[in-house]
Amino acid sequence: MYLDYWGFEQFPFENVPNEHFFFESPSHKMLLEDLHDAIQRQKGAIALTGGIGCGKSTITQRILLALPEQRFDIALITYSRLSPVEMLSEVCQQLGIEDISPDRNHLLRRLQEHLLHNMQQNKHTLICIDEAQSIPSLATFEELRLLLNFQLAGQFLITLWLIGQPELQRKIAKLPQLQQRIALNLNIQQMNLEDSVRYILHRLQAAGLNRPILTRQAAQFIHHRTQGIPRRINHVMDHCLLTAMRNESKLIDKRTVTAVIQRYACS
């Protein structure tokens, strides 16, 4: 453990969503604003895609935590390999709907009742499906699309938010009737060099570090080897901090990064 060696209060490069370490680049700021606007305005269906480790879960968590609990009823589905009926059942359970049966018509009826009740309470229903590229069949996608038919007074009773890897876009494209319902289609890009450096420094400072420990050449090399993907940067930096401590060094330079990449193959 290297917390005491560097003077950290927390481990700075853990690969789990943590609001304390959230880094908002200009592109992230715009993306968050677009997502928040689409959800608040109840625009129907949203798709958010990005490569592995680009920060989809972190952004999703930030949006969900920012939504006022008194105005939003949220179903967050993190396991998506479900049949159409299983998906409906999971949505109902996540929304806290009780006394449900495995009958499709029953599930739809109970869900519609719940949506109408929410609307009467001035509450909007958000169905958020993570790893949506893993949905096994187009039939499940079609079942989700049909939920968008729950409308009243020219307003969607649900917002359907699909989150996944780029493969999700290819699956959506196979269902033009769903693709045409996507009101907002966003893709998380890899960070550029400037944002990668700012990301690293932000996390070091958020963890309690108050002095420079990373050379510019090392930061540039990390960006190059990780392609600006946050999860990869986290892996490399975590091992760099450990390696530098073992070498009794107070500085992470390009040689340290090179040694880490050769030893751990983490880029």
C-alpha cells in the first residue's frame, strides 16, 4: 500500500465510479448537459455509447445522482441478457412494482398503471439499461421500443436510456423503428493529450496530493500508450505509484512508466 508513502488520503486511481474523483473535461461537460436536458424534457429514447473503459458508468452515475428523487422514478438495469418477458419483469421489479406475474400482458398492465400514477404525482419514469449491447435478441429491443408507446397528452410516460459499447449502435440500426425513436445519440470520445494530463493531475489532487510527482514526458507517454482511455490510465498510474514507492523514488518519470508497461502489460 502506498497511501502513506505519497501522502494520499485515498487511492487515486481505483476503477470504480466515485463522485469525488469525477473529472469534467469540456467534452464531458457538454455531454452531461445534453443528457440532462433530454431526460428533463422527457424526449423518449436516448443512446450513449463508448469503448471499454471510456467512462460510461461514471457519467451514468453522475447523471442519476443529479436527478431529484422527488421528480424521477428510476429503474437501473445492469444485467441486460434478458428475454422480452424477463426484461419487462426486471423493469417492474426495479420500479418497485409488486404482485407481478410472468404473464406479459399482466406485466404491461401493471407497468402502465405505475407510469400513470407517477405522472399524476408529477414524477417521470426513467428506464436505464447498462451494457445494452448484450441484449440477446432484437425481440427484447422491440419490447423496449414498444414501451415508448406509453404516452399521454403528447408526452412520453417513460424515458428509455440505452448505454453500451459501440456494438449497441449496430444493433439499434437493425431496428429502424427503434433507431428513429432515438432523440439523442451520443458517443464518448477518448481524451486528448491535454485532458489526459488534466485527468491525472485532478485525481492526484483529489486524493490529497499537494506537490508535483509526474514529469511532462511521463504524462505524455501514458496518454500515448493508453490512447486517452480513463480505465487504462488508471491501471498505468496505479502501478506507477506502486513501482516508484518500491524504488524509493518521489518522482514518476518516463522510465518508471516504461518499466510498468513492460512488467504489467497494462496499456
